[in-house]
Amino acid sequence: MVWSGEVGSLELFFILLFGVFYVLYLFRTIRAARALGTGYRRVFYKIALRTAYFSLIILALLGPSFGESTKEIKSIGKDIFIAVDLSESMNAFDIPPTRLEKIKFELKQIVEAFSSDRIGLIMFSNEAYIQCPLTYDKSALNLFIETLNTNLVPNTGTDFGPPLKMALGKIADDGETVTRQKSKIIILISDGEDFGENTASIAKTIEDEGIKLFTLGIGTAQGSKIMTQRGFKKDQSGQDVISRLNPVSLKKIATATSGKYFEINATQNDVEKLINTIGDIEGELRDSKTMDVSANKYYYFLALALLLVCLDAVIKVRTVNI
């Protein structure tokens, strides 16, 4: 027999309480019987009965498991690649403290929401790089998220093509599970316009492969200046650059791939909607194992204890004979 629990402080407390009360009860009964000059042995019948069902209740709390049975353990999950724009405009502070810092915070919420799924991280501007491959290790993934900054990639514009192509290639080449492409998901996060030329063709491939693509725009229509190490970013005429959210390209890609567009702005945060949408997607079966397990049979002990409680209520025993 295997026990799923141990005798802890709660069980010890009840055992001690039971013992103290019954010692006091027995002491008073014996004293009363001696004062009246009568027998008191029948009181031990009740003590034995109540001790029996009290012990059975304690055993039920400890979770006795016995008997062998087989159980199928299934591993079901999704593959999620998140592509994050690290162009300099992500340092704009129209979404406080900055767009990038806000995204890093929200990414950790997404990671927590899909703790049983594999998640990978891609960083990009006009080029794309793998920051973290698909992994179940959420602690490592959160560390990679924390290190994201705009100095990690070249800043010569924004191109959605390279990160989408990289995510598509990594998902398509994954040999661990290929049963259902609909459980493969790409999230593209950016604040700006796409200057790439191959995005449309890559989006068509994503659509043909049945891979889900969701886009998340961050920023406001009013926009803000862009902080750099040399102060605010300026254009060729020396004027401060104002970065504004341009959702047109993000919406276009989402529509082309039968996906959805979500947004974070000054009054709206669709991250929870994004999480719920991904959560509604059925995961794929990765692995199935049959294991020999023993079942918790606490209910046998509890049922017997309840039967004894009923007997205790029905059977009347005089504790002192006069």
C-alpha cells in the first residue's frame, strides 16, 4: 500500500484533541461510577467504536493507494514563435515606460499563460535572429526576454519578411511533431510600417501551410519622440523624429493569413484577447505513454468510517449502571 500523504501537524492535532477529550471523558465516567458504586466497563465499547472510525477517517486523509491499473498519459501542446521588432522606434515612450519595456512585460504574461507549450523567440529589424529556440524552459525564456534591447540588431528599417521566413522554417523543419499544423503559431509584434518586399509571398506560404499568424501592434496615433544614447533621434533636417503606430501592414498580414490583429495603445490592451484566442486553438498530440499506477482508495476507509458513525448513533450503551 502506498500513501499519498503523511501524518502532518493537522492530523497530529486532531489525534491529540481526540485523545485529550476521551481521557477527560473516561476520567469523569469512572469517577462518577465509583461515587455511585456501579460498573463502568461498557463505556469501553463506545471508546473502541469511536476510536475505530476516527482512525479510519485519519487513514482516508492520508490517501491510501493500492491495486494496479493502467493509465494513458498524453502530452498535448502547441508551438509558438514570437517575433519582436527591435527597431529604434520601440524606444518611443508613448506607451510607458517604453514600447519595448511594455512588450517585455506582456511577453512574460504570455509565457506564463502557455507554460505547457513550446515557445521560441525571434528578434528583428530589417534582419532576423533567433534569440531563443522552441523550448519548454520558461525560466530561460524569461531571461532571454529580459535581455531584449534595440542594440541587439541593426537599425536600418523594419522588414517583416525575415522573421516570418525564419519562424516558418523553424516550425516546418521541426521533426518532433508534424501531426497538425494548426497548432503551430507565429506572433509578430511591431509598431511600424513594413519596408520589406517579400512579406506577401511569405504570408501566402504561411496561409498555405495552415499555420496561425497573429499580429500585435504597439504605440499610439499621437506617437512620441525616440530616445537614443545621443538624445532624441532626429531626421536629416535636424528635426525630432516622431514615431507613431502604423498598423496598416500588421492588419494586412493578419488578414492575408486568416489571422487576427491585436493592439496595445494608450487606452487599449489586447494581450488578454490574444492569449484567449491562442488558448482556444487545439494543441497536437506529441506523445502518449501507458503507465502502471495505483489508485487512491480513500473512499473505502471513509465509507466504513461513516458506517461506524451511523452505528454509534443507533447503538445505545449505558456508560453508568444504577
